[in-house]
Amino acid sequence: MSSIVLDFERPILELERKINELKSLASDGSIDLEEEIKTLETRLEKLKKEVFGSLTPWQRVQIARHPKRPYTTDYISMTMMDFVEIHGDRMFSDDKAMIGGFAKIDGEKVLVLGHQKGRDTKENLMRNFGSAHPEGYRKAIRMMELADKFDIPIIAFIDTPGAYPGIGAEERGQANSIAYNLREMMLLKVPIIVIVIGEGGSGGALGIGIGDRVYVMENAYYSVISPEGCAAILWKDRLKAPQAAEELKLTAKDLLNLGLIDEEIQEPLGGAHRDPEKAAQAIKKIIKKALKELKAIPKEELLKLRYEKFRKIGSASP
């Protein structure tokens, strides 16, 4: 388990420490603490269910941003084989905030791409904290068009606070690159599966977010703006971010109720960072299910359904 603890996790951590201390004392066999340990373990499981079963939207945002949460490369390594990365947009540079390439999932060829954050300051600077530049989105569509040419399904992992808003990115056409992707992804004739694995921020997420199936993990979020950004605009106070998170309806359950996504992917109790392998298996299971369903649909019908899926968003109550 991660050594980084969120505020609402502290009671759980304290109980886990007590259990570990008792186990350490009883390890040499001189003291029988089995009953005490069992009692505390039962209390721990109950506490975990109480805490993680009633998380607020803001608390889920905090879990989505947890620095130990699995990223795109982690899920690729845990669910796929023979990954070959593709670099560059053939126009400006290779954006490290957007990665992708061809891989196999149980022998089936796929193109997998997604935002990538860093694990430390050095890597975060290299990957721009997961905020892609225009060249990142151009690289993404270049890969997707290649997959379309060879009839290979596409899997996109979303995990970004938003597209990079700097002057250089704007000068190189940030808005245009995202808009171009939205249009071109709608026309790709291969199945597209989109999964929000952490943060799903604004146009930065949408730039690779057009899919025949769109999933959001239990403790991820998908929103037009970050809670802090929303709070700063509406109340001129970033400290109101928890209230903004509530109002934005950005959790998987909210999005499902609004008809904006297809399904919520359940995570291990406490978040994907507590059991990455279990989280990865849940993702792999849903990918394989979606691939089976989508590959059975004729290409022209697939395009029609994709178009209708996005056209009806916001047109009426679910």
C-alpha cells in the first residue's frame, strides 16, 4: 500500500498500524494475540467499507489524483503484451505527455494510447504533468489513423488535468488539434474504447475521448473543468473546490445517471492504487467484453451508432 495518505484515510491507517504492531509482537510465538488481531481486522474491514462506501465527489477527485495511482503505462504492462511505442507527430516533436503504440491483449492486436503522468518531479516535468501539447494530439490521431488503415481496434486511456494552456501550445494550434481529433475520431471505421482512469479534464480529455464505448473508473472523474477552476470562476475562491466537485456531477455514478458514459468500472476497495493488479484485471475484462460486442457490428452501423451516441448528449433527460 502507498505511504501517501489522504485525510479521510487516516483512521484506516492508524488501525492498520495497530494490527501490524500486534502481529509483530506475536510473531515469535511468545504472546497469543490472535483474538485481538481478528477483532481489529474485522473492525478494519467495517471501517474501510464505511469510509470508501460514502466518499464525496471531492474525495474521489483526490483519489483520482493520487500519485501512486496506476497510469497508462502501468495498465498497458499489466493487461497487454508486445507493446511497441510510436513516437512523434511528424510536424514538431514527440510529446511525452501522450504515449501510444501497438500491443496485443490475449493475442488480439490493438492500438493503445493515453495520457501519461510522471512518478517524480523530473518525470513530471518531462511529461508535463500529463497535459499534452498540440503535437501530442497530432501524434494520437496519427496513430489512430494508422490503426484504422490496418483495421485494428483502438483503446484510449484518459488521465489529464487538461490540455496544456501555455502560449507555445496556443501558437501551435492547441484548439485546432483537439477539434481535428474530435472530427476525425468520429470517422474512424474501427472500434474505439475510451477509459477514464484518473483525471478527465476538459478538452484535454476530449481530444482522445470519442469512443463507441466510454467508461469511467469508480474513483476517476470526467469534467468540463477542474473543481478548483470552477470554484475560482464561480465563487472567486479555490477553497470552494469541494462544493464545485459536488455541483459539477463529475463522478462515474453521476455521469452514468446523466447518460454520458456507458459503464462504471469498479475499483478495489480504497482505490486502484491499493491493488493495481486487481484494477488492471477489471479494465482488461471490460475491454475484452467491449471488443467482442463492437467487432460484431458492421462498420457502417458502427459509425452511425457512434454519431448518434454523441449527438444525443445533452438533448434530453436520460
